Amino acid sequence: MVLKSATFTNSLYELMRVMTGETAADAALPMVFKDLFRYKKEALRARISAFEKKYSMTLNEFEQACLDGRIKDPFSQEVESDNWDWDSAVTELKDTEELEQWLE
């Protein structure tokens, strides 16, 4: 493991200390990131779930339904926007889960 030094402002250090109860930044920072990843994943899963509920299918099923005509007007602004936002949320969730592995 390569160690690098970092400087934190007093207010940022105090915020990490209060949030985690740790006085050592090298112990506090991973805890802060774990919480950040947990909240981010929850938000992304909620976005994905909202699309799955709206269309009653997964993203892969939705994309196929756009191709085979089960989704009316697949090139409408709403459907295109939903497709982009949904795909973005799925991709971001996968990326976040991969980044989270660096903390282990």
C-alpha cells in the first residue's frame, strides 16, 4: 500500500472527527467514504426502483420493449430521457460498487 500525506482544514478535520468519533484522519476518512457510498447506493437504487415501478420491468427489458414496440413512442422526449436517466443510474451504481471495493 502506498501512503500519501494530505492536509485537512481544521473545520474538515473536526467534521470527520465528530461524524466518526475518530481522531486519526486515516481511520476517519474510510468511515466517511463508506457512509458516502452507502447513501449514494441507496439513492441510486431508489432511482432505479422508481423506473422499474413506472415501466413494470428492468432496464434490459425496457430497452428490448423499446425495440419490439411494447413501449409506445420510444423516441419521445419522456421515454428517451427516462432511458438515459435509468441507464445512468444503473451505470453509476455499478461504478460506485466497484469504487467501494477499494476501501476493503
